[in-house]
Amino acid sequence: MISAIVLIKADVARIPEAAQAIAEIEGISEVYSVTGNVDLIAVARVSKHEDFADVIADRLNKIEGVQETETHIAFRTYSSQDLAAAFSIGLDE
């Protein structure tokens, strides 16, 4: 899977509705309401780069209340679970 983090500026009066509509898009795994320069952060996960066009450009950007997006495509994913699994390869429990 290829992941992207999408920073979203939304109409303040429509944040909950926009977040719910974004969360219902196939290919969006999570949506967070956040503080700071953006209102929402969505995590998109697709099997090929071309799918981002459908998920983000064709669907997410057209949700009522979404004003602006900035997408960051991930090169690699690091997590504590991934690291623990990698270091335990070959060890018997």
C-alpha cells in the first residue's frame, strides 16, 4: 500500500460534516480534526499512485466544505510495531 497524508483547510461551519464525508471515501483510512494551520488531516492508502487522483483530486477535493488541500506522499512508513517485528525475526518465543 502507498500512503499519503492530506492536510485539509475547511469551512469552519462544515468541519464535522466534511470530516465524516471524507472518512466515507474508499481509500481514506483515517480523518483527524486538528489544531494549527489546517482543520483536518486525512490518511489515504491506495495500491497504486494513480489511485490518488481518484481518491484525493476527484473525490476528497469535491466534498462540500473543503477549501484547500496539501498532499504529502509517504516514501516509507515507520512505526514501533514494524521495528519490533523486524528485530524479532528468527527469534523463538
